[in-house]
Amino acid sequence: MKGADAEDLALRHLQAKGLTLLQRNFRARGGELDLVMRERGKPDTLVIVEVRKRGNARYGNAIETIGATKRQRIVLAARWLLASNAKFADMPVRFDVIALDSTDRIEWIRGAFDAD
């Protein structure tokens, strides 16, 4: 399964859970956001989703591959997204991870990290 296939699977899973896709593969200097979604609520939440797929757990699971540098790149790209889209300015932001293992089992980690 390639990265785009993993993102497709993650997207379908999140949409089935009620989230709405706003943007996919947002690129900014220094980083990329796999999925940008909206979770309806009071207030609506902007959900930045990092999708990780590991075919072999020998070198760690998918979640363990998101180190400090990767988190910084995601946060940097999210700041670019917020700065370039006024419609997102007042929305709370949450960083989630969708991790897929070698059998495509999905683990959704809400609030996986902060924008520290």
C-alpha cells in the first residue's frame, strides 16, 4: 500500500466518523499536512491529521515514526495554513494521527501532540 492509498483509507475512516475534508496534502515551506478536516461541534474544530503506514514493525510502529522534527514540520505547515486562510482563524486546532499497521488496522489518536 502506497502513501496515497493509506491516506484514502484514513480519509474514508474519518469521514465515516463524521469529519469533513477541507484540504488534502497542503504543502508549505518546511512541511506538509496530509489531511485537513473539520469536526463539527461547539465550536467546530480544525483537525490536522498525519497519516502513517508501516508495513513492518521491526523498526517501530507507525506512531513511533513521528519524532520531534516531524511534529515541528507539521506545526509549521499548520501555521502557514492558518495564516493563509482567514476562515480557520477562530477555530480551535487539534493534531491527530491515523496509524495503519501491516494489516491496515487503523488506530486514530486524537490530540496526538500539541503545537509547542
